[in-house]
Amino acid sequence: MTKDVNMTVNFAGVTLANCVLTASGTCGYGDELADFFDLNALGGFITKSITLHPRKGNPPPRAVETNCGMLNAIGLANIGLERFIEEKIPVLEALQTAVFVNVAGQTIDEYVAVARRLSGESAIAGLELNISCPNVKKGGITFGTDPVQIREITGAVKQAAPGKCLIVKLTPAVTDIIMTAQAAVDGGADALSLVNTFTAMVVDIWRQTPVLTNRTGGLSGPAIKPIAVYLVNRVYEHVARPCGVPVLGLGGIRTASDALEFIIAGASAVAVGTATFANPASAVEIVQGIGEYCRMRGIGDIKDLVGCLR
């Protein structure tokens, strides 16, 4: 129980019951985890990526376990915008927790079309921009590595859905994440989410080929946590705190201790992803663990921990 600790968070204008959310791409559309725990016990839920049109994604094998996490190359497989609205919005409307939809695309026009269509859905509190996608009109350059494109796409989506909290999810595959974080804020981002997965490869030594059909995949899980904590702190110190923009920290969180590292480093909220594959209820357990830590330390409000790193 955490009733003696104020766990509520004002995340860029969205009130969260607590600071723990699910991470996009690991928890489907919401109904997949309903049999394992009550989603309303979380501060928020982030859907898997939604694109304008349905996507089959990459051919299998497209996921592989590693010693300290997993690689995935799902390829943004999803049912598409129209089916999402028709089939999944009714499920999300029944939730009391805040719902954020991860939005992806290959052109700015695709992002804008999805955002505009979702802007009128009252069940959705906000959008999370997946900008680790290639811009096909710019020769395949990834949106998230170019500050100019980040600023442009963030501004366009914000204009298309002005009433929704806009979170921009940052990729770690850049020379200086401060530049991309600042570009997102300059474009109108209400919050920042970091970090996305790291590009990596696993090799089958007997076949002498990559295990994944896509050759590479995104590395997530415990292996990336120390790097993710560092990047969250760096963005918090140089961009988020000066600009008054909250950070959603993620990357390898399995326990309350992991989550607390991110919060102390500057994250106002955290998202749990890969850990749910091993333990679907891990996010709920992390909420409880954070509350217990606060009681032990005599902390009456979770906000007092945010960015308290000495």
C-alpha cells in the first residue's frame, strides 16, 4: 500500500496516479495484459506504435534473447490507424489510467495524419512520437538523428493535435543527445521520453549468419540501464530542467531500485518494457516498491525525489 505517500505526478499537464507506465512496443494495445494485472494500478499505458496503414513488420525470426536483455526487429508491425480506432479505442476507453499512443511513420505527413485523427479521441491523454523511423522523402535518414527534422516533425504533430500531451521519444544513436532533446523542445514537445533501444546484432556461430532476419535489432533490457540513466540525467540537467519539461525514463528497468535510479537522475516518471516479458506484473510491483522506499526514507511525495542527485 502506498496511501501514505503521494504518488501522483503532473506529467506535462496529465495527472498520473503514480510514476510508472508501460513502455511502447512491449505491452500491445492494452487488452493483452489485462489477464495478468489491473492496468488501472499503473500511472499510464503506452500502446505499441500505430502507423497510418497496417504493417506486417519484418519476417521472423525478429526477436532474440541475450544474456542481459533482448533484441527485437519487429518492424513496427501493427493493425493500422483505422482498425486501432475501431477495435482498440473501446478497450482503452474503459481504463482509468492515462493512455498514450505511440505514433510512427515514414513521412511527416503520415505522422500528422495519425496525430490529427487521434486528436479527437477523449480516451487518449497524449501521443508519444517514435522518431527512430526513416524519412523516406529524405533518403531514409532517421528522423531522430537530425535536429532540424526533429524540430520540424514535432512542430507539425503538435499543430495537428494541440490538445494532446506530446512526448518525443529520443534515440540514443546520436553524437550528442542534448542537441536532439533541445530540438524536440524547440519544436513544441511537452515531454521527452528516453531512451529508445540501441542497434545491435547477435550472430549464429554455427550458421555464421545473423540470428535476426533483419540482421540487426534494437537492444533493450538490463544491459542498457546504466547508459540510459546517464542519458536521462544529461538531458534533465541541460534541457529538461531549464525548460521545465518532464522526462519519462526507460531502459532496462526491472525493479523499484532501477526505477528509483532514473527518478533520482531526473525522470518524473518511468516506463517498464522488456521486464514484462519475464514478469507481466513487474510494473505493478515496481509501483509498490517505490512506495515502500519512500516510506522507509520518510519521503511524503514522489516529486521530492525527481532530480535529487547530488
